[in-house]
Amino acid sequence: MIDHVSIGVRDLARAQRFYDAVMAPLGYKRLSSGADSAGYGREGPKFWLGQTQSPVPPDDKSGLHICFVADDRRAVDGFHAAALKSGGRDNGKPGPRQDYGPNYYAGFVVDPDGYRIEAYCAKAV
């Protein structure tokens, strides 16, 4: 249904370092780089960062979050670890989320700009 998502960031270089690190365990990489934008994906950019002076203000109560698909649980663990090492904050350690589904395994973080992001895998093991 959605072809791509773009978010605004204050410091593109900082955001690129963070997303380069967290996307790698998920099998995604930066496929496009410009003076004020960067795009991530596998075969084409689907997640975009754009340099802006007015990004969406962080608000834990907004309900806004972005979820990335992981191929396996190890990738979710790697995503979470990379996020914490690259300036992100823990927002839910990797593990099963039975309330979301019998095989739902996810890890949650907050990126350096305050966006809540998640990686999840729906495989049983």
C-alpha cells in the first residue's frame, strides 16, 4: 500500500550514521545520497531521510512509529544493538510480543531525532 516513507532530520550526517548502522542487520543499505537526503532499501529506496530545520517534534504520546521487517530474530537483535551503539535509546528490548501475535518478535528504539522505530520478524524461530 505504501511505496515509501520520508522523515525530516536536523542533522543528516548524524542520521545517516545511525541508519547505516541499524539498517545493516536488517539487510537494507543506503542506496541514495544527496546533499540534503538519503534513501534506504534493498532494491530501491523505500525509507528516506531529509534534512530540515523543522522535523516533526518528538512526542511519545503521538502513536507515530515506523516498523522495519526483519528476515529473522537475529536481525531484530542486531538492529536493536546497533541502535543503542549508534546514539539511539531503548524503547523495548528484543523479544516475543504475544499480545501482537503468536510469532511476533520485535525490538523498539528511539532514534537520535526522537522517532520511534521498530524491527520485527513474524517467523516462529
